[in-house]
Amino acid sequence: MDYAVLALSAVILCVALMLAWRRNGARRTGSSLPTQWPVTTRPLLSRPEQTLLRAAQMAFPQWVAVPKAPLSRLLRLQQAQDTQGLYALIAPQVVTLVLFSPEFVPLYCIDMVSDDQRSRDACLIKQRALAAAQVPYVQIQPDAMVSPAALTQWLQRDGPDAEPATQGTTQSVSQLQFDSTRSHLQDTIDSLRARRERGEPWDDSSPSQLPADPALLPRGEPGKRRALDVELH
């Protein structure tokens, strides 16, 4: 009976000591916090990064575009001799934009890179790690003219060893897109002219007569095509 009382007293004493320790620890933590917090909000993405995100959402609506994704959340380290060393390299890295499948499996990683040594070192780490995981890694210069058509072209062409896309590269892609759109419009005009000559009625307000090209969408009005005045001769 005495042993039971002693054991119960010991348990109560341990619980009391633990509660006192936790209370003192919380008090010390609260007292060490600053009384003033001179902070304010800031945009998560820069303007070029915002443009990249919008272009990805327009070009690939079937995928999930996530900005500022930590590389450590995209990769799982397998058994290796230097696991801690590899994690130390991967943990600080952040990818500008990641395209995921609906099941949130990473499909493409897109980075906006600069010319400083720190950025080059970080890109090399991400390039090697993503190549080992067989995830395509595309690099884009901040001054690149990003558009849905250009982004589609980069993902079709670029891989882990590709050079960063530059403004000149984007302009050439935009020229190809413009030529394709112009050819489509010319075919539409020829078809409408032939129907008019045959006396067939046609509805010039039908949206199906125009190509669904994002370049023709007016800014600030997504989902609406810009009115095109086409003169038939």
C-alpha cells in the first residue's frame, strides 16, 4: 500500500514539474518577442513572374500552375551516402513556376534566371536535381517577351540542357505565331468570299470565323475577341 502511495506521489510530482516547466518556457518565449512589428505586405511575384503565371494559366488550363515552389517539396531523396549534403543543396532552392498534373505531379519547372553568379549556381543545382528526377527544366530571362504561344514553344523545345530563352528567341516565336494567324485569317477571308459569290448567307458575327488566338484578345477583357474589320474585295 505504501509503495502505491509513493508511486502515485511520484507521478503527480512529475506532472506538476512538467507543467511548471512548460509554463515557464511559454513565459520566456512570450517575453522575448518584440512588442512592435514594423512590417507590411508585398507582392509574392514580380511583374515578369506575374506575366509568366498568367501565360501558363492561359496556355495550359488543364494543368495546375504553382509559383514559388520549394524544390524540396518536388523531390524525394532516396537512400544515398550523402543524403544530408544533398538536402542542404536542395532545401534553399525555389522554382519560379511549376506546372503540375491534376494529381499535383510536377511536369515542368520554369525558372526566371539572372546573370549573377549566385543565380547561376542555384540554377545548376536545380538543373542537376530535376534532370535526375526526369523533370524538364526551362530557364527564361526576365526580359523575355512571355506569351502563351511562346511558352508552349519553349516547353516543346527546351529541356534540362537548353539555353535560357531570350527576348530574341521569343520574338521569333511570336513572328511564327503571327504568320500562322495571318494565314488562318486569309483562309477565312477566301472562304467567306467564295460563299458570297455563291450567294450563300453567312453570319459575320459568328466567333467561329476567327482563330482562337490569345494574341487577339484585348487586354483586361479575357474571353472576348477583339473586333476585326475585314474588307472583302
